[in-house]
Amino acid sequence: MTEETTLDELGIAVRLAAPRRPFVLIQLEGPGAPREVPLELPEFVVGRSLQAHFTIDSSRISRQHFTLRRQGPDYLLTDLDSANGVFLNGVRVHSAVLRDGDMVQIGDVVLLYREGDG
């Protein structure tokens, strides 16, 4: 019979980390909805082009409509001079820092931004 020593007996504290939740864009309305795209890159392009990271097949969206760029703990949304603009919570913007729960509208597409924890 062998003797077992537990971590608790050695006075070692063990903390299990909760799984990390990614930053995401959730498409609520428009062609292809519903779908969710994790933001895993430091810069992320949304548009009609097949080269965009998040491609949306809509004639009301520019080939490269806007970018999301990671800046520290935040994502900065920047309109790429799109024909129909970008609306953040109903207001047309050229650039803005996104916050959890923000609604982004481009053409006939509505996106929900959700912050992650990593």
C-alpha cells in the first residue's frame, strides 16, 4: 500500500481558470444571419469581398466596409469610406471604440458586438 500526499496537505493553492470567452460579432439581421464570428485577429475586415475576414453577401455593403482594430483591451471600428456608411447604435460614425452590447448597422445588416475576457 502506498501513501498519497494531496496538494492541500502540502499547502499549495490550486486555482482553475475559467475558459476564456472571445470577443465576437454576432450577425442578427441580413443575408446569412444568424451567425457569430470570433474576433481572433488584431485587425479584422468586414465587407462583401471574399478577402474580408467576415464576408457578407449584400449589394448594400462595400467590398471592404469597415475594420475592427484591437487597441489594448478595446476594438476600434473604422469606416473604410464605404458608400452607405456605418451606424453605431443608430448614429452614423467614421470611427468609434466599441463597447459590449453595441449595435452596428451596415446596409441591411445588423451586428451585435460582445466583449470577451481575453
